[in-house]
Amino acid sequence: MENKRFLNADDVAQYLNVSVPTAYKIIRRLNQELSAMGYLVVAGRVSRTYFEQKVYGGATA
């Protein structure tokens, strides 16, 4: 997969081997966390850096 700054539901679903609706729920949760920290978020997209930090503990796979 190319090196994108933001991941969409299809990307998250592929990374985690979950369904697309589940990926949307995960994105929504991560975006709520980012929003609470004062970051601007885009619905249906999540920062690749934040996603990897939450899933992999900061280490890229």
C-alpha cells in the first residue's frame, strides 16, 4: 500500500482484517480521541501516524 498520510475505511479494514463497517467505527473512535485533544479531523479518514501509534504502539509494521 502506498504511503498515505490519511487512511480511509478500506485501508483500516485491510490492515486489521475487519469489515468496512467495523473500520468506520474504529475511525470514528480514533477521530473522537483526536478531536478531544484539539486536532482537526475529517470524517471517514484517520491520520496514519495516529492509527499506527494506537494499533502498533508507535512502531510501523
